[in-house]
Amino acid sequence: MTFPNIDPVFLRLGPLEFRWYGLMYIIGFISAYFIILSGVRRKGLSLTKDDVADLIFTVAVGVILGGRFGYILFYNLAYYIANPLKLFAVWEGGMSFHGGLIGAVLASIFYIRRHKLRFYRLADIGFLAAPVGLGCGRIGNFINGELYGRVSDVPWAMIFPGGGPLPRHPSQLYEALLEGPVMFLILYAISRKVNRDGVVVWSFIALYGLFRFLLENFREPDQQIGYLFGGLSMGQLLSLPMLLVGGLMALYRLRRG
């Protein structure tokens, strides 16, 4: 198949450029607002619409800062030391989910303590909304032609502009599907069936660890890192603890009640 080669800039207004990658983040945060607002009302939490908007803004800052610095630290530290002006060029890509997760959790803790709320009660709602943003972000990666997959001969393999002459797995779309709608539906079912605070949070962490670990087998490792211990990629090494700890903690919260 031919890569659609979509212009990463969807709108130009004079010197201003609006990119699909940024738009995907905006769509994700707007969707999260409505999902969290619905969950807050369903659980009877004393948060107004403005409180939820404040939460989204706080978490968004955590995601962007954590995701950026996570990518710099885990994936390409030497490059950014040599090119410090590129540190804040987030429109060019270069975000780490694992760093973004850490940033989101720290931002959430700050918000929850300020509002004197129970962590798991609100975090379960927030993590239910996370797959929407993840799915949108992966679509942004596909439009940018980045984070493409390994060389493949499957009928739907694509030749990416930066991936050389050989067709590759469109692994961004695999991730968009599993990390987006599939994970959302599983977490939604858990939130409806299980009345235990914290189960959704840890189920999200375990599911992401599982999906990411499996999908890394189709994704081209970062060129500057390659394969690490035991032939695993950096993404797999970071995701394996999520799968193990998330699964154990989900079972613990389920039994503890």
C-alpha cells in the first residue's frame, strides 16, 4: 500500500502553522473533558465543570512536560544535549508515553491534594479517558510518518518517507487501535462491572504494558538505541514492569475492596 503522505500542517495562516499532531492532542484532551465530566457526575463527586476543566489543564501540562522530557531522557539524550534548541520543538514529534504517564500522575496528585479528593476515586475516571488521547496521538504519529514499523511483506505494508525503500508495518495504526478503542472498551466494561476503587487505574497500566510489549514486535526500534538486553527494545523494557506491577496491583485492589 502507498503511504498517504498527508501534509503534517493542516492549516496555514500567514506565518502560523497548525499541525495534525497538535490537533490530535487537542481532540484527546477535549474528549477526556467530557468523559471525566460524565464520570464525576455518575460518581457524585463535588466537582464543577470549571473544576474538571482545571483538572484537564493541569494533567495536560503534566503529560506534555513529562512526555517530552521522558523522550529526551529515555530515547535521545545525546541528541538534545548537542541540540538544546530542539528541546521544546514538540511539534516535530518526540514524546514518550512512559514519561507522559509519570507527568500525568504527578499532576493528578497535585490537583487531588489541592481539592482534598480520594486519589483512586478520581484517577479511575481519568484513566478511563486516557485511551482516547493515546489513540489520537498514534494517529498523529502516522500522519507524521514517524514511529513506523519493521520491514514486512504483509499486503497492507507501506513505504514510509523516512523508512527507506522497503514496505513496513503501519505499526502506528496497530497501536492506535489497541491503545485507543480496544483498551477504552475493556476499561469501560471493568468500570461498570467492578465497584472497587483503583482497579481501572491498575488495569490501564497492565493493559498498556501488555499491548505495548506485544506491538513493539512490529515497530522499528529507535535508530539511536536499537535492541537492548535480550533483544528487547526500550519500549518493551519500560512496558514489562507496567504489565507485571499493574496486573498484581489490579488483583490486589480487586480483592482488597
